[in-house]
Amino acid sequence: MSKYRIGWLPGDGVGNDVMEAGKIILDKINLNAEYIPGDVGWKFWCKEGNPLPQRTIDMLKTVDCTLFGAITSKPKEEAEKELAPELQNKGYVYSSPIVRLRQLFNLYINQRPCKAYPGNPLVYREDINLIIFRENTEGLYSGIEYHPLPDEIYYALIKTHPKMKKFSEIPQKDLALSCRIFSREACRKIVKSAFKYADEHNCPSVTVIEKPNVIRETSGLMIREARKVAQDYPHIPLWEVNVDAMAMWLIKNPQKYSVLVTSNMFGDIISDLSAQLVGGLGFASSGNIGDNFALFEPTHGSAPKYAGQYKVNPTAMILSIKMMLEYLGEIELANKLENAVAETIREGKVRTYDLGGNFSTLEMAEEIASKI
């Protein structure tokens, strides 16, 4: 009997390519695991009206963790047009399966390491080594949105908030509302997880990124909770930086930062910026982690134009596997895998197109596997 049961969700586009590369790595390290395939992605939306079928959710409830490839998401109107004819105009509304999984399994921590590996021609500086802790279930990605505005929401806002006056003369059909909702508990938990990581890894600081001078209530709540949590870690300085300033400072002095923590949308933006500093999304791994379950994925998209060409860099997927191994407690294997990645990048003999080479996704994975 296998030691681990791991959900296997390739998803769409190049998700299949990088998952195949990941299997080369997993076979080389001989992880004692059973890989359970699941249906997810665009083709299931088109033919079933559900990109995350219930059968996949049921399967995920039986595994230790999951590897995820990539997902295609499109705006509401475009998504409806691609439904099978018999499903159109039946009230189906597309929602991102990865966002749904984060909320369904309460994967409130989104960890996104951004580390520069010497020899990578694309890195901004070779001394960058930071990690973003992004709250993963609330904020602007919580999915609480309205268009047009329902009467009860529209009139309640006009009645209770003086700044709604300027919108009172606009027809409701011309108003859209997306809610940025924070809870005290979620703010506390994501900041706590960031400080806990910093403490365990001897990181020199934690930086909380928000915009409390303008978004006073939600960003303000995050900042206040961060200050409370910081009191339990007096040996770790808490830095507070507005999100727009953070974008500038990461370009100017990225080596000064260690652990960053922020809310859902700000974390999405800052982590992509940070990824580019260390070589682009081909190096951007991530873990969606809750108290009892975790899902690991590269943060690049499905890149449909490259699907099946085995062209894209598999390093983000391979580093996501490294994160999964750490989650499972396989620290020695995780370290060996990262060392193999670092050696491959340092040598520079095998490079995918983004690194200026012409080797395939699978050839890159095979080169990394050969160094384990």
C-alpha cells in the first residue's frame, strides 16, 4: 500500500505538459505514492457546464494533497458562448475551479516563493530570496459580486453610506459591485502563518502590504491584526508598506525583503511582480495550504498557444513538487530536488525557450532528474 495518495489534476493547456514533466521527477525520486486522476478544467465546463465536477471534489476529500497543472478562465460572456449548445441559456455561470477549491477546502494560505538561482540569465539580482503569504479565500476574489445592482443592495447603500450619493443618479443596470470583504480571523491567520514561517526559517523581517490610507476599513483591519500578531514575535521586525510603494521597492531593493504578507488581490499582483525578478512565471511555484489539505501548482496560466508543444519551462511545476514534498515531511527529498534545479540552472547546458535555449519541457525535466 502506498504511503501517500496524491490528487492528479493536469487541467488545461500546458498544465498537461508540465504535469508530465513533474511525473519524470516523481518517478526519479521514487516517492511512495499513488496518483489519483481527477477531472477539472475548460473541457468539462464546455460539455458539462461545470469545470470542477462533484466527482473530482469527492476524490480530493480522500487524498493527502494534490498537484495541479494549469487552468483556463474566461469572462462570463465568453465562457457561456463556448458551452455545448444544449447547455446555453440554461443559467450556467462559469467560476474558476482553483478559486472554488481554495474556498471549499479553506486553503487560506497561498505561499509563493521567489528565489533567484545563480546562472539564470533572467534574474534581476542573484541575492533575491523572498516568499509571499497571500490570504487565499477572502478579499476581492471572494466572488461576492453584483451586476446589475439588486434593489435591496442599491437602496441599502444609498440609505447607509453618504458616498453613494454620486451613484444615485446612475441606473442600476449601469452599476457593478465587487465586495472586498475581510474577516478578523482570516487576517490574523495569514499574518500568523507568515510570522511562524519567518521564525522557523530565521528570516530577518515580515512585511505587511496593504493600502490603509485609502482602503481604510479592510486594509486597516489587516494592519491592526498584523501589529497584534507581531507582539508575539518581538525578535522579528514588522514592516508596513503600501502596495503601490511595495511595487517600487521590489524593483529598487528586492534583496532587502524576506517574508511578505498581504490580502488576496494584492498578493496576486505582488507575487507576479516578484516572480519576474527571479526569471518569470516559469520559476513561480505555489502552495495553497489549509489546516488539513493542500494543493500545489505553478502560477503560470494554461498558455493555450503552447499546449502540447512541450515548450514551456517546467521549473515552476518542479519547484511546486518540492513544496509538496516539504508539506509531506519529505525534507531530504525536497532538498535534493531543489539542489538539482539549482545545479541545472547554474550549468545552463539545458534551457527552455524562455531562458534562451531550445530544449523541450521534458528534456529540461530529464536534466533536472539526472542530477538528483
